[in-house]
Amino acid sequence: MRTWKAFFGSRGRRAYSLTEVLVATALTSMVLSQAGIALISSARMFEATVADMELSLQSRALREKLLYHINTDGGMMKACQSGLSLVGGGNVGNGIVFKPVNGVQNTVTLNASKKFAATQSLNNNWLNCGTLVIQGTNFFSLTNSATVVNVTLDVAINIATRTYTQRNLVKVQVMNNK
């Protein structure tokens, strides 16, 4: 059996100096801080990607509801040019009045609490999508010929302490002349 002195030699094991310990600690701290920064950056990028996907999906769902499924008569895609106007007149507004070809007149407005409401909707809460926050007030606009409706989907979503925004423009050409 070997003794301690035979294994380490007659002087014993030499210890690290204070300078060596400080240099090793400084290098380790630098490496760990860079790894932490990379981890935080990748977590924020992941959060931004998830927020962008969520905004895109919820904006698309809202667009589909407005264009095709406001009520049993359909949406703005079934509107007639003669029954198409904005709430309050003009070319830009927070509401639109339209009459489907085979249906009753409907009005979709964005109220003061930034929620959509329709006069002929089966369920007004159905028009709202998840946690989207509508930005701005002028949501609908008409072109000069009143055949193209622009719907500005300017929406935001809050995740933790950050707000992510997205703006989409939906153009609807009204083809029905009745």
C-alpha cells in the first residue's frame, strides 16, 4: 500500500496561488455571463416569434369572421355596392354599414372599449379574437368608387411586460351591384 508521501512526493501537493484562483474565477465569470446573455436573447427571440405567430393567427381569424361569417347572411364579401357606407359618413371610420345580397342590413362598429359589435350578429363576443388589443380608431375605409373596402387590422398582444404589434391591411372588393 502506498503512503501519502509516496504518492505526492516528499514536499506534498503544491496549492494554487491567489493570482491563479482570481484569474480562473474571472475567466469562468466571463464565460458564464456570455452564456447568460445568449440565453436571455434567445428566450426573447422565441417570445417575439410566438407573439408574431399568435398575432397572425388571431388577425386571420378576425379577418375571416368579418369577411365571411358575421351572421347567417354572411359577411362583407356578400355585400352590395348600393348598401355600403361607413358609420358617420366620409371615407374612413370605425364602423361600416353593409347589406348582403340576400339578407338584412348589418352594421359592424368598433366601440369605445375597442371591441367589435354587429347589429345582426348571433353573438357579439364571437367577433372578438382572444387577447388581441385593437390599436387606433379608423378601422374601415372606402375607396372613391366605394367598391373596395379596406380593413386595417392594427392589433397588439401583451406578453409579460412587452407589447408586440402587427398591422395588416385587408382589401375587399365588393362585386355585387344589387
